[in-house]
Amino acid sequence: MTLQPVGSSQKQYQCLRIGAESFRVIAALYALAFDDPWPEPSVRELLSVPGTWGMVALDSGNAGSDDPNQPVGFILARVIVDEAEILSIGVPPQLRKAGIGHALLAAGLQRAQEIGATQVFLEVGKDNPAAMALYSHIGFRQVGMRKNYYRRSDGALVDALVMQKNI
Ligand SMILES: CC(C)(COP(=O)(O)OP(=O)(O)OC[C@H]1O[C@@H](n2cnc3c(N)ncnc32)[C@H](O)[C@@H]1OP(=O)(O)O)[C@@H](O)C(=O)NCCC(=O)NCCS
């Protein structure tokens, strides 16, 4: 795994840029964090798209794993000119509510700003209170809604809120 520090540390978790060749690390975290994860080839393909990048949070001895260099969460994002989009963010269930998601999102926003973004967009399912709380607490506000945007594994259709934040 190749990790490229971008000098971001939020709360107690160090968040590092991860190279496209390390797609397996993100795919593995994806599989832990989501019921319907993207398969490895999709993560690999996504990370090869210009402007798209990933970051992982390291345990740094705080999340309770044996290895301080253990990745404990990921974020995927892209920047096109001055607009960034958070594509995905995930933390394994047993490590949630410990500030990892917040640290990753803050580090992702910082990087987006560093490479020229002035605003950030994302979509979140209306059935996802944890993600909505995370985004609201960091200053995102709802600017739109996409009806029946997600199809869950049980077939249920769920609206997506479109959220935005100036950075
Ligand atoms: C969304 C997710 C990344 C949050 O990660 P996390 O590490 O648990 O988040 P944090 O501990 O940093 O919490 C961030 C804030 O959200 C709040 N929050 C987190 N989970 C919450 C929950 N289940 N209910 C209410 N609030 C919650 C926290 O209280 C915290 O508030 P604060 O900043 O005022 O302290 C995580 O729940 C996850 O991986 N979910 C599955 C994947 C997913 O749905 N990703 C988003 C797709 S849009």
C-alpha cells in the first residue's frame, strides 16, 4: 500500500491520501462499511478517473485496533475545476461514532480546497441519519432532492438529499 501524507490530522486520526494503485485498501474498507459495496474493479476504475482521489484514516492507536497503521475509514471524492463532490465515505460499524467520519470529511474538504474547489456537493439517502448528522454537523445544507434515487438491497427506493457546502 502506498500512502502519501497530505498533512491533515483531524481529532486524533491521521488522514492520508492514497494512491490509485492502492484501490484494494479502499475496496476492503468499502466492503466492511456498506451493505452493498462497490466491487474492487469499480473502485479501481473510479480512482483512475482524472480528478478523483481517495483518503484513508489511520487508527493511530485510537480506534482500538492492534495496528496503529491500520486504515479505519475511507473517503472518495473528485474535484472538477472549482466544484468538489464527495463520492463516498465509510467507517466499519464497530468503529463508528468515534470521530473517524468527521476527521475524514474535514481532511477531504481541506484537500478539495487546496486543489481549487470553492464548493462541495454530495448526495445522501433520506434513510441514513448517521451520514445526514455527519454532513449537517460539518456545515452542509440541503439544496435539492432526487426522488427514488437509491435502490436498496431489499428493492426499496429511497430519495436522496443533495447537500452543499462552500469551502
Ligand atoms: C456515515 C459514517 C461515515 C459516519 O462515520 P462515523 O465515524 O461514525 O462519524 P463520526 O463519529 O465522525 O460522527 C460525526 C457526527 O455525526 C454524528 N453521528 C454519527 N453517527 C450518528 C448516528 N448514527 N446518529 C446520529 N448522529 C450520528 C456524531 O454524533 C458526530 O457529531 P459531532 O460532529 O457533533 O460529534 C458511518 O456511519 C458509515 O460508514 N456509515 C455507512 C456508510 C454510509 O452510509 N456512508 C455515507 C453514504 S452517503
